Amino acid sequence: MAHDTQQQSAGLDAVLRSQAAQDLLRFITCGSVDDGKSTLIGRLLWESKQVFDDQLDALQRASRRFGTQGDAIDFALLVDGLAAEREQGITIDVAYRYFASARRRFIVADTPGHEQYTRNMATAASTADCALLLVDARSGLRTQTRRHAFIASLLGVRHVLLVVNKMDLVDFDAARFESIRDAFAGFAAPLGFAGIGAIPVSALHGDNVTRRSAHTAWYHGPTLVGYLDGVDPRRAVDSRLVFPVQWVNRPRAGARGWSGTVAGGQVAVGDRVRVCASGQTAEVAEIVTMDGALPRAGAGDAVTLRLDRPLDASRGDVIAAADDPLDMSDQFEATLVWMHADAGLAGRSYELKLATQWTTASLTAIKHRIDVNTLAHEPARQLQLNDIAVCNVACSRPLVCDAYARSTALGAFILVDRYSHATVAAGMIRHNLRRASNVHRQALEITRDARERLNGHASRVVWFTGLSGSGKSTLANALEVELHRRGMRTYILDGDNVRQGLNRDLGFTDADRVENIRRIAEVARLMLDAGLVVITAFISPFERERAMAREIIGADRFIEVYVDTPLAVCEQRDAKGLYRKARAGQIPNMTGLNSPYEAPLCADLVADGASGDIAAVVAELSARVSAPVATDASNRNFV
């Protein structure tokens, strides 16, 4: 009995050693909704004997409750694990599964086909070597099919297999398969895949999945598993050391290490390395892991580097080889996949994450949108959910970055909404913009402090915001009169006046409003540096752009005044007749009626625009403008 147990143990060890020796292929299933992705993966798990008895019992119970195959097993339920997925019969989250053939191991990601969850597909594709792109033989290529193919190519997936599924529903018609195959080959040819294939299958019945089907005698290619066994997963290797710092590790007093995962290249004890941002260099004294010290670490290894001297480096810094520094830039051209229902607008400020680096960034130009059906370039002023576009991106500070085609670690980034903290876009850098290295800030002999001493007062920006007709311009003019009486140098930037010159090219769409405020904030900052008290009177309807203006100008110099006047009062005043025209349908984007106004949540001063008590507001603001510059922006009150 003991001898039998030893033999079984030895046999299991041999199997495990054999599997460990096999290489690993990561692939995704993707395509439009209800084209059979989950069913295919369930069939693969079944055929490879990865379904255990207890799982089979649970699957049979789930098939009776949620299945679509009557009394038969619904293989899709093996991977559609969320309750909402089973109830709706769709995939929502990405489901990862493991299985193996006689030749290699696989990790497969079942991705959702619904347009609402395209972001999940992109996440899974970023680590895949191959994509199985499913289409329903009855409907052929659809927009989401093409979109998934294009996203896979953007994210560097090298091989794509068009899996023409549900062939049993078209009587295994060879002509139908060939027409879909040829249409896809023509579409995918410009996308740069290393390999493009096609195979007819019925995932539900197992035709051409692991065994050749008798129904497709006209097909002479491999089975699905045979194709996966033959895919070459090798990618171009970036030999440069890329080590994003995730954490500064201080295990004991006097000791310090820099922890992270090697994203590219190798590092060995004795190598000289450089902190990219500061340029400081040191020698690697030790490479530490949970399992002990290593003489060398390569891509994918999670390690702590102990250096021969302390350096100024923290989370967000990137360490490189001292003799092979990495490029830094604050502007680049990128392809964006927009992933949020809120529109993406040029000029709007977002948070950008690249490796472990965070910064604020904005889209300086939307160069063109890509039609995923034709790959044609189309003009666009804003980005909608699932749009794919080429944009210029400007960051508030230089980042260590590179083209995605050369380095996935330094070329991939996400954009995050600064208020909802939702991920709104995934980006792949195409190239750095040369203007980033050609433009340098010029040092000036006369500083803002010198101009303020000459003027005899500090410079400020007083930013009035509120609906049209709220009284912004009236208050702004009254404030300037009082400050001028006190001998202060002032200038008013009024919305109507600025649109007659600097911003005459802008309309009143959301995108134009964002750009309008961005330009005003930049002009106000220049006038602030000139030592002036700048007074602005703009509707500035969006909280994000007002926050951007505060950031550009500096919170210690920025006074936001919300002129809180009810819409009914504004309409009653209607000095310019704008509300009357908007009610008549002559103005399509009137703020407060058919275009939103986001009232400030934390304005520095809230003025009651309906009361008409101008003197009290002017007195309060005059005192604030005349006061010394404070570093605490928490002094807010109401008048």
C-alpha cells in the first residue's frame, strides 16, 4: 500500500515537472456580445478535463436554473460567475481560467463583448499574446468585432485567430465561412498582426475545438487547440533596465531599499544605476527578495534594490542603467481608447498614471478619431464612449516615457477623472513631441515680487462665476472702481470682451467652453506675474475647469466668487435677451437651460446676486485683495 502511494506521488511529481517545463501562452477571447466566447472557453475546459466532479454538479444545477440549452449543460456558465452575468446571459467582468494541452499551458481571459464593458477587454488584451476573435456565423463581422481587433492591435497582441462560431446554425456552409474570413483578412491586414488565421467551429458541440469535425471536410487547417499549440508568443525584448519604484523600504534604522518590479531589462549586483528625474547615480549593493538575495534580477521579478549610498528617490521615480538613461518628456502623441460616458474634452485636466508615475495632464489637441469600421480618420472636437482617437497630451511635469511599440511599461498610461476618480481612458504613446525638448522656460531678471514692490500691493486673481445675468460683470466693475480708487493696478477680463478677440474662434459647446476657460486662466496667470489684480467675469460652468484655473494660477492668489442668483431672477433681468432666444430655440447651448452649470461647492466667497447689496461684496473683496498673501486657502465665508 505504501509502495502504491509512493508510485502515485512520483507520478504526480512527474506530471507537475512536465507541466512546469511547458511554455505558457496567454490569450483572450473577444468579439461582439453573444457570439459564444464563454461557451468556447467552457468547452475548452471540458475537453481538457479541467472540470472536476463538484464543479460538474454545480454546473448542471446552474444550467437548469440559468442555462440556455434546455436539459443540456450550458458551458458558458463555467466562466460567467457573476449573478448578473448568469441572469442576463452576458459577460461583464474578465474571467481568467487555466488549462493545459499535451504541449503547453494556457491562461485564457474571457472578455465582455458588450460595448459598455470595452474597458475590461482592453485590460485583458494588454497582457495577451494571442486573441481569439469570435464572430457569429449568421451575422458576420460587426462594429464591436472590428473595435476589439483594432484595440488588440494597439495593445501589441501579435496573433489573432478569427473563430467563426455557431457554424451548426448555418449548416456548416463553407461559402459563408470563407466570405467572413476574407472580409476580416482585408480589414486586419493594415493592423500589423504577426499572424492572422481563421477557423470554423461550433463551440456548443465541440466541432474543430480539440478534434476535427466531420461536418467541415472542406476545412484543412488545424483545430483550435492545435492552433494555440503552434502560436509563437515571443515579443521583441527591450533590453534597457526599467525599474519603477513602488515603495521605499526601511526594514531597520539606517537601512533603505527601493522596492518594485523590474519592468524591462536586467539588473545585477555591482551595476551602476541612475534615478531618471534627478540624475543621481549609485551602485547596486544587494538585490533582496522574499526568498533571499539574488545576484541578478530580470523583467517580472519583484525585488528590493539596496544601493551603496542613499539617493533622493521615492514612489513614482524610475531607476535605469547609469550608462543607458531613459527619455523624459512632458508632451507626447498618443492613441486613446475613451472608456467613460462623460465626454473627453481638449483642455480639461485629468490625472495621468504611467507605471508608478502620477501627474496632472490635459489633451491639448484631438487630432482625429478613428472609424473602427473603415479605419478612416475623422475630425473630432470631443471623445465619446468607446471612441479611439489620436491626441496630443501635455503633462504638468516631465515623465519617464517611451513609445508603446518599444516599451509597454513606459508607453501605456491611463487617464483618471480628478473628481469621480473613474478611469476615463487608456492610452498608448506613439512618440514624444519634439516641442517638449525645444521649448524652455526663460529666466527673467524682473520677478513678480519686484513688480509687486513697485506697485505697492500683491497681485491676485478674483474669479467671478455664475449664470448669465447673475450680476458678475456688475460686481467686477464695482470692485475694479474701488481698487482703482485705492491706487491698485487692475484689469478686468470680461467674457464678452475676450470672445471678440482672443477667443473669437470658440463657440459654446462643452469643448469650446473648456478651451475658453483654459485660455483665460493662462492669460490671467501672465497678468498675475505682471503684478496686476486680475478680475475675471465668466460663467465658467464646469467645476473641473474652475479647479484647473485655480491650479494654473495658484491657490494662494486665487479668489473664487460664486454669484448665486436664482435662474428665475437671471431670466427676469435678461439684459442681453439670451434667455428669451434660448427659450425660442435660437440658442442651443444656453447655460442653466439646455447646458449644465455646476455650482461651486467650496467657493472662497458666495455673493447673493439677487439682493443687490453690491457694497458689502465689494468691501469684503477689497479687504481680501489688500491683505497679505495667505498660504491657507481655507478662509471661506458668505456675504
